[in-house]
Amino acid sequence: MGSSVSAPFFAAMAVLANFKLCPFFFALAIGIPSALLYCSLLLIIVINFNHFSSSFFILVFIRAILSLINYIVSFLAHRFGKIGLFLPIYLKFPRLLLAFLFFMVFYAFHLENLLTAFLLLNRLSAILFPMKYKKLWRVGLPFVVAFSFILPLPFTVPIFSFGMYVHVQSDNATFTLDDNTTKNDLNSTKIGASSAVLFSIICLLLNLATLLAYKLRSNYQQNGQHAANERKMTIYTVATFFGQLLMAIFMIIRFITATHFVDEHNIRRSNAQEWFNMTLEQTDTLYLANFNQYPWVNDLSTVVIPSWLLLWASSKLREIFFIKLKKIPIFAPNIRHLKLQFSDHLHGLLCISLTILSDFIIYSINSAYLPDAIEISPCHHFLRQLQNPIRMCVNKPFEWMNELTSEKLTLTKASEDKWGNRWILKRCQIGETAAIQWENENLDNLNKVHFFTLYYWDIG
């Protein structure tokens, strides 16, 4: 590395090497809310397991448990040491306890790599073999889970034989967990980096295959709602891979810059020194600059991206979550509606997403095409908000039941004239005879009720 380039580069790395608190507090800001959200979603999955019993959600659940364990262990194994917390207590820890913390960091990393790969394989098989998908994973899931938990053990259990110790840094405050292994011993960091490279390649190939398969089969698919769910689950799986990829890059840099004992004389040397002709001081600077980013990199890959994307990807999970959130007094004023998303893949596609404040009727004129106008007639409150554009292209009646709220939505043909078909989409409480009377009154007297018209140029 030329001196003209290396000088400013290592100056910047020196700043990052001494910049400890900012990454720590940034990680807290994004990690704690995401971890709490993840816990809430897992609790919902457990309580409503009949809705989330598919192999995909079981794999998501297992990986989420590992991610949360990894999140907690990361404080004990790395973060407290980086800001110098509890050093006197750590100095009293037995060697096996230090080894256990070290073991959990690497075991969780390998296991999450495996589960990410199997999640991608799950999505790929769902697209390629939609008729055999459930049977394949019902039989294969126990073997997949057992394989994932067993495979990392030969590469991580030897950690318990390491001479683990608390390595106090030059400031006599911060510390790291270290081992007395030499170059010829099992190197957990090297194995972690190798695992990162291997699974990055495997997951990248699975991602490409999944996206290609989805693109090729998207024109044939099932009903619209199921296709939308499959698409979101696929996006969730692909996106979480990039979080794992970020962690993989961190592990590779850590392996290159981490030092190890060359012999029994306590002489340490890193791969960066051998491969790039760096000095020990430069290597230490790069190592610390990279290692200080561990808190937010770990949180982003393990809890932030997976938790928020899972909330977005599963409409059923999201609906239950907001219903539960609405019961908490502090959130109740802000959760005034239940967001219903539904679609029906017929000849065309009905895909409506509304902010619902009350019962309503959508009266669509000329809906044999994209509607020229959509009129909304609410029962008690004027419907004031639209979160997403309304798109309608309908040619067939349907009825849809919301399992969570016991509400029924029906789409029926009201009449037919020279301009095309007139369709009505209505929402009302099941069993309320008053709703029928209300419906008839509003349809007969549209000019006497509050409504607004949304034209196609307003939709954008």
C-alpha cells in the first residue's frame, strides 16, 4: 500500500479505532427497539401457532431465538469490554465461563448462516414445487433443524479447551476476551471467516435461483393474496441475507487483522502482516477500527433487519401485532385503525389497502376498466385518509372473511349499463341486520351522505 494512500487511510482508521462510544450507543438505539419487537413477534407466533405452523415460520422462529441469544451474549462477550464496564468482575470469571461466551458467539454465527441458507432453500422450493412444498418440508424439517444444530459443534466445542483470559488494553479500562492459541491450533476466527465466505456464496446462488424462479413462475401463480404473501416472504428472506453478508464481511476483516501467537515466546503476528506487509501497529489499528463497529453490525444483521422486515412481510402477524398494541394505553390513541390488505388474483387483480375508520361502501363506476371514480360512503365517520393508492380491475364477485375481526368484505355486481359494470365493495359486521338497512339506505341516497370522489389522476 503506497505511503501517499496509506497515511490518510490509517489516519481515518485511527479515528475509528478510538471511536468507541458512538457505535455502542447507536447500536443501543437501533437494537433495543428491534429486539423488543422481535420478542413480541415471537410471542405472537407461539400464541397463534395454528396460523404460523408452516415450515417457513418455524425456521424463522428458530433463527429469531438464536438471534436474540446472540444479541444478549454480545453484551457479555464484547460490548461491556469495549467501554470498560465490569472489568473487576470479568477478572474473576473462571476460564470455562469465558470460553462459553466465546463459544456462543461463534456457534450462533455458524447456526444463523445455516438457517439463512435453509430459509432461502425453503423459499426456492415453495416457488419450484408449490404442490409438493408442504409435504417435502413436513418430512424434511426435523432433519434440517437437527443438521443445523449439530454441524457447527465440531468447529466450536474445542473452544472450551482454549486458554481463555481477559485481555486488558493499554488504557487499563477496556478489555477483550482472548485466547492463548498458536498458529497451529484450531482458529475460531479463521473458521468463522471461512464459514462467512462459504455461506455468502451458497446464499448468493440460492438468492439468484429464487429470484429467477419467482420471475419465471410469477405469471402462473395462485390467487392474488397467496402470491402477494409468497412475494413478501421471498423479499424478507433475500433482504435478511444482506444483513448476514454484512456480518460476514466483518468476520473476514477480523480474521485478516486479528493477531495470533507465533510460538511459545508470546510473539504475535497477523495475516495482514504476512499478506499485505503491514506493521503490527497498522494491523492493530485496522483490527480496532473494524471491531468497534461490531455492536451495530451485529444488531443490524441479527435483530434490526429481520424483525422489522418480518413485521412488514406477514400481514397476519402485523394485524395481530397492532391489535395487541392497541390494548396498551400509551399506544391506543395512535392506533386508530386496523390496516386490512387483501387481494384476489382473478382475471384481473383487486388490491385495496385502506385506512379504515368505520364501515364503508366503495361504489366503483366503470370498473370493467380502471375506475374513473371511486366513491366512499361511511356509516358514522367521514373516511379522511388513504394510505396507499386504490387500484381496481374486477370481473368476478368474491367474498373475503377476516379471521381476526370476524368481518366480511364482499364484492358484488350492482348493475350494468352502456358504460360498463357497476361494482360494490362493502364492509359490515357479520350478524348485524342493521348493516343491511344501512347499506340499502346509503346506496339509494348517495347524494345525501358524505362521500368523496377519487379520480385516477389523483391516484398517481
